[in-house]
Amino acid sequence: MELADLIEPQDVFIDRQVTSKAELLRDLAHLASGRTGIDLGAILDPLIARERLGSTGIGNGVAIPHANVPDLASPFSLLARLRQPIDFEAIDETPVDVVFLALSPAHKGSSHLGLLATIARNARSAAWLHAVRQAPSPAELHALLAAPTS
């Protein structure tokens, strides 16, 4: 499974400007709401509830906020690169600047597990993360999602 198969080109964003985890979650929920037609609160509330269980910051400046969303018909994912890293209470305490959002329909709660595993595998590659951080456009960043990690 490649990330490019799971994240549409129009769902890749660069230079998102947020200053906190709460602001980021709201921004991600807003973007997802616009793409899925699901109410902002129906996305944001489960994201906040999931973060209360423990940070989804997996280390190396990467976070994977994820949640089950009741009215969602099929899994939805997006990638956002932040203009400035923010504190995300990540496991390694490194500020986050690369964020993958993974939403699943409530009745298929495990449908994003493959995505989470693929992201985690790619995030272990320093070269891949460097390329993600340097990509000059959303299109070039999306192209990296199909590139094999080294």
C-alpha cells in the first residue's frame, strides 16, 4: 500500500500556519469537513477525544491524528506540512511539522490501520522525511507519497 493511493493530490497541503495542537486539530477538521461534507464538529470531537487518550505524535516531527467518524462513508486521509513546528506532546518530545490525518467510518474502525502502518514505516526514513519537508509544492509532495523509502 502506497500513501499516494490513500491521499488524493487535492488533500496535500503545505505551509499550514497554526500555533498549537488545538488549532491544528481544528484546521484539519475544517479541511476534512470541506472535502467530505461532514459537519466540522462531527470530525473535530472524535479527533479531540482520541488525542485525550494519548498523543498521536509518533516522533521525528510526525503526527497521525486519527478518529472514527460516524457519518463518514469511506476512509479519508490528508497530509499537511506546517510552516512552523508545534508542540504536539509527541513521544520523543520533538515538535511536529508533518501531519497525516486519518479518518475512518465508525462501522469500520480499523480501516485506517494500514495507513497508520505505512506512515510509520515511511517516517522512519530520515531521507524521505527530509524530502517531504523540502518539497516546494503540494503536487511534488504528493509525488513523494508514491516514492519508495530508503
